[in-house]
Amino acid sequence: MVTVELPRYLNEALSSSQSLPLITVTPQGLYCAPGHFHIDPWRPVERALITHAHGDHARGGSHRYLGARAGEGLLHRRLGADSVIDTLEYGERLSINDVTVSFHPAGHVLGSAQIRLEHQGEVWVVSGDYKRAPDPTCAPFEVVRCNTFITEATFGLPIYRWDDTRLVAEDILKWWDANRATGRASVLFCYALGKAQRILAELARLTDRPAYVHGALHSLVAVYREAGVHMIPTQLVSEVEKGTSFAGALVLAPPSAGGSTWMRRFGEYETGFASGWMRVRGNRRRRGFDRGFVLSDHADWPDLLRTVADTQAERVLVTHGYTDPLAHYLRDSGVDAAPLATPFEGEAED
Amino acid sequence: MRRLADLYEALDQTTSTNAKVDALVRYFQQAPPEDAAWALYFLTGQKLKRLLTTKLLVGWTQELTGIPGWLFEEVYASVGDLAEVIALLLDALERPAETEELPLSVWLEQRLLPLRNLDAAEQRERVVSWWKAMPRRELFLLNKMLTGELRVGVSATLVIRAVAQVAGLPPPSVAHRLMGTWTPTPAFFQQLVSPDVSDGHSSRPYPFYLASPLEQPPESLGDLADWQVEWKWDGIRGQLIRRQGGVYLWSRGEELITERFPEISEAAAALPEGTVLDGEVLAYEDGRPLPFALLQRRIGRQKLTPKVLAEAPAAFIVYDLLELGGKDVRELPLRERRAKLEALLKDRPRFPISPSVQAASWEELAKARGEARERNVEGFMLKRRDSAYLTGRKRGDWWKWKIDPFTVDAVLLYAHPGHGRRSSLYTDYTFAVWNGTELQPVTKAYSGLTDEEIGRLDRWIRAHTKEKYGPVRSVEPEQVFELHFEGIQASPRHKSGVALRFPRIARWRTDKKPQDADSLDTLKELLDARG
Ligand SMILES: [Zn+2]
Ligand SMILES: [Zn+2]
């Protein structure tokens, strides 16, 4: 166990704050006063504990970072090579000013973690983003018992339920095959970090045909490969010789590439979008995608409820997305739950 | 039902026109005629009357899923489609791996339509049992049918193209056969795709070709010499058919109005066999159209007495020739159709051809457009001289260049007696609009009402007079009129601050209450908009 010493005056100041909850929301972000650190802060702070490398959770500018070792590569990409990033293995404990912290797999993306805090016998868990569905690109979600559970609620409505990922991957392959048969490219939009690699890994169970990737995905795919994740072969779109035909090819790109001049090179193509939001027909139609594949790296409604129950938490704070409906529903089911206002974006593209 | 779900999904999943037609063709090739007829029914935008109230469906869903009312509302607000919300929520139910597949026609004829005759308990039992045994896509369609809102995102043109491809017929023939009313029976569908083109329906009209409103400057249409210009008559667009000894007059709304206009149908009996004309039914006297209101009143009459016929005599002003000697000539260029039309109607004064307006330039034409009002027309029709007679509203070849009057709904405030022959009647009126909570007089108007309306209004004025100022009477502010006018100017001489140009009464809005009248601010906004 590693122990970090705080200056004495700070320790004394903090020991008087015992009646405060272990985590509060400050202008900088989620703050653990007894430990004097922040979790996924949205402004620069002294010490930041990071759940995972997505942009709304890992922001630059803080003095020191602490994250799960499995996500080290991604955190360095996101925060810059100069950032001071310490890591812990999943489950490894560290005391920070009287608070014991540890990281536990969240099953969301490579290296994603829930953060467990223990202080004077009380345990809090900050879920970050998480999912329960199996994912070949990251360690599976681990249930961590706690007194207070801070859960995300990106898809916190009962209409959100996910089909088996393998069926979705088969659908994607069928779509690709159908477009190949008519000589069209298949441009599949997806979140550049996590979703793209998960699709490439799921497809690797079904085919070994290579796919093209947009520059925004390319280096992230490399980080996943370094971490030992098996995916279908990929090539960077911009490395393809001028004049090469993309007929029949699969191209993965971030949604922001849609409608840009970058798309012109693909000739005739169909577009698809892989996201939990595609569960609702209107979402796909509004954005003009030909196909929607329902694939999310977040927990669906049944898994949110299941996870809350699994943690056996006495108190649940809900952040990220449909916070009010989920908190309301939990309260009606006898759980002490309340929304927790944070500026996390709720993963508009995920 | 599965086949329809596949089709729905295929149409929903592509923005490509060709892919949509391909999906439709696949469907119509595979579906048995009794199913295809129903699919066509929905694809052409027809709807079943709602079979069940949404309240029942929502209630059953909540019972089955345990979703409380507030959460259902929340979900509905985020999805916005009730049939979809229910289908998504019911995903929580355990379903058998293998689901029963029934043909669409069986679903409709043996399951859905009979629901109407059942009580709520039985309706619930049936619908819930179907829900529990259906995959989500089909459940979604079922819900759409139950709530009477099944709509498929595909245009009639594409449906016609697909059916035509399956049948090996030209699309206009299919469009033709889909006109009028039909019921979704296998016999109907078989007849629709039948290669036999001599199908007996002598009364069947061709689809109308509709002009699009001209939004760009007319100069952008190129050389005026390429265009045939006609007045845009304000009547009832119609198609006059003379086939196999019969005469049929269709309105654009696909209504048979032969009986309503005996003078037209009698005259049409003298047309040669196998003639179909496109034109406009107008109230028409001495070579001049009468106001549309006269025609409208005639349509409203139950009985066509000689008096009614004399008051609003009707004529069919001919625009175009669609069939000649039993041959469909719609593909010929307009200039050729027009020449044949002129030859055909040369000695038939009962069928005046809509004259073409002569002008040397677009500019001169724009000036002539000013005469439109005096002629009781709505503007110009611009038709490309080499255009075929297409179906529907296809942009590019036919434009309507309308003069839109300004309109205002105003309240009758004062009545003045008329002059000469009408000096014993109140025929001139002062109208007001709202200025805050007060009615502010804005204009006088006198033309536009029929004699019958003037008589009726005169009696009302006498019975609802508030005060008399010499010959002028103020009346209860109760009657609302739609006024049309040509322009508006700021005017310090008028208390209202505005003056209307050429105001006239367009309609007596007996359906409106004084509080529905417009405000002075609305009028002043026009002032700003027109500089
Ligand atoms: Zn995330
Ligand atoms: Zn997030």
C-alpha cells in the first residue's frame, strides 16, 4: 500500500469536515474533501482521479492524475505526454489523506474504472460510465458493494434495452456484405474511442477482412492493439493511394466526419451509425443515417437497475443523462436516490 | 405481416430512391395479391379508422410492463411516437423464440377489423395475446394500424413506378388505374397489374398534372417564346371524359360531378367518342367568368332549379387534350396537343379554349398580370410548349404565377345605403380591426357580395342597428368579413394610419366571431414588409 502525506495544516483543516458527505459537487467537479482530490474534474485541480479517457471525464491542466493502469496509454493520449499520471492496478489500494482509493473495472472502454473510496468505514463508489454487456476490448464490470453509489444514467429510460452484441455485429456484417454486393462503400459512424475498437473486435470474430479508419480513430486503434486487443486489420483512409476505389469497403469514422468533404472520396456509399441512441427511430431519421445499429458502451435500463441492486448501496446519486427519471423510479422502488447535477455531457454520440 | 415489416424497414433504412423502388418491387413480386392490395392501401396513404383509443393501448402497456404513468409520459416525450413507445417498452416481455406468422390480409380482415365489434375486455385479451407473441418490428406496425396512423415514408410516384415495373406497364397506366376509389381486394390488385390495357373502366380519369407555384423571377424560365401563357382561372379544375357513349366530369378531388353541371355534360355528349379534356369549371356568362362565389353557391345547392342554373351558368374552359379518338396523347408535346385541341373544338363554342395570353416580353407580361383582377382570374399559368402532360406536381414544366391579394378579417361597424337601383338597400360598409380592445375603422368596401347576401345582410343590419347618423347606421359588432386588397399605404389622413388599395369583400365569414378579426398591428406589419 502506498501512502501519500498531506501537509499537517491541511490534514487539520479537513478533520473538521467529518459531517460533510464524502463527495460533493464543487465548481471544479466531484470533490472528496477528506482526501483533498477531485474525480473527473472539469476544471484544472491539484489532484485528479480519472475514471476513463473520454473527453467529458479526462480533461487536461491538472497538476497530477491518478488512473487505472489498463487505461494509461489512452490517458496519455488524451491528457498529453507531459501530464503527470500515476496508475494503480485494478483493485490495488492507495491511501490519500485518510481516504483509501481503488479502481475497479467498469466495462465501458479500455482501462475504464469505477472509483471506490473508503473513509472511516464508509464506502462510496463513483461508477463513471459503465456497462454490463460483454466487450472483448476491456475488463468486465465488477460489482463493488458500497454505502453510496454514484451511478451514470445516460440511457436511464425503460425504452433502452440492448440486444446481444454479437447479433448487432452480425447485422453490421450483413449490411457491409449487402453494400459490397452493390459496389458501395459502407461508412459506419461511431464514437472514436471505445465503440470503434469494440466494433472492430466484434467483427474479428466473424471475418478477417480489413476496414478503413478515419484519422481520429487510427491512433486509438493502435493503443488498443498495443494493449493486446484483437481486431480486424485496419488502414488509415488518408494513407490510401489517390484514386483507389472504396467500392465494397467498410470505413469507420467519427460522426463529425459526416457531410464533410472528407466523405467525397468514397463515391457511392451508405451510412450507418452505431449508438445506443439508434434504438429510437426518430433519432436516426433526424440525423439522416441510412442505418442505425443499436450498440452502446453504457448500461441499459435493466442493467442500471440491476447494478444499483447489486451494489447494495443504501443511497444512490444519479448523474449523467436521464438523472431525474432514474432517481424518481429508484425512489418509488424504495431506494434513497437523488439526482446529482454535473456538467457531464451524457455522451451525445455514444 | 413479416413481409410488410421487411418492406417498412427497407424503405425506412434508405434515402436512395432506387433502393426504395427496388424494395417495393421485391415486395409486390413476392406478396400474394390479397396482401399486396392491403400494402398498396397503406402505401398510397389511405388509413383505417382508428380501431382502439390510444388510452386503452397505453393502459394495457402499463399493466404489462409495470411502468408508472409519469414514466410513460417521460418516455413518450423523448420518443414522440406512441406506437414506437409501446413496441419498445413491450420488449421487456418474454417472447417465444418462434413467433406465429400470419399474412397481412388475415391480420386485417380476420383480426383487426373485427375488433370494432368487441367490448373492451375482449379487445384487451386479443391485443395482449398478439403483443406477447410478436417480434418488435411487427408489433410496431400492428400498433400503427390499431391507432390508424400507419404511414409509410414513400411517395405515390415511387409506388406507382414499382407496381408498373412488376406489371410491365407504363407508370401512367398504373397511376390511371389507381385513380378514384377502390377497395383493397385481391381482384383489385390483379386488375391493377393486369397487362390487359383495354380495361373496361370508361369513366376513369387520368391523374391531373398540377402546376407548381412560381417562386423565382419569371425571367429565370428563359425565352418567353418557349412558354404558353394562360390566365389562371378561379374555378373547379376538372376532367371531362367522353367515352363509350357516356360522359363523366371529375373534379381534381377525384369526385364525380357530372350531375352538378348538366349544361356541361349535355354539351359534352356531342364530343367525339374517346375524348378526354382537362379544364376548369367556371360560372361563366357572355364570354366572361363570374366570381367564384357564384359557382360555390351553386355547388352548395341541393336542387338545381332553373333559377339556380340561370343565376350561375357554368362552362368548361378547356386547357388541354389528354385523349383523342380513344388514344392517350399525354406524351405528345403541349404544342401538338394544343393544335389537335384547336382542331377538335373549332366549331364547338360550348367549349372555349383557355386563350393564350400574348406578350412580347416577361416584363410586358408582368404588367398584364395587373389585369388579372378585373378578369376574375388568379394570375397566369406558364406551360412549357414542349411539355408532356405529366402526373402530379412535377416541378419544371408547369408553373402558376399567382397574384396573391392581401387579406384581412374585419368586423362590420357601419352600413351605408347604396346608389341608384340599390338605394333602398344597405350595400356599402365600413369595416374595423382591433386596436387593443377597441375596434378601429380601417376601410370601406362594397363589392364582392352577391345579391342574395346583400339582401340577407341588409335585413340583419336593420335588425341590429345601434344608432343612426343620417343615412348611416352603426351596427352591433358581430359580423366578420374576409376582405381582399391590393396594397396598403401609410396615411396620416386616416385615423387608423393606413389606407387599403382596392378593398373588396371576399367572403362573409359566418364561421368567425368578432374576436377572431385581425388587429391593426397585423396590418401595419404588412406596411413594414412592403416598405
Ligand atoms: Zn465514457
Ligand atoms: Zn461520460
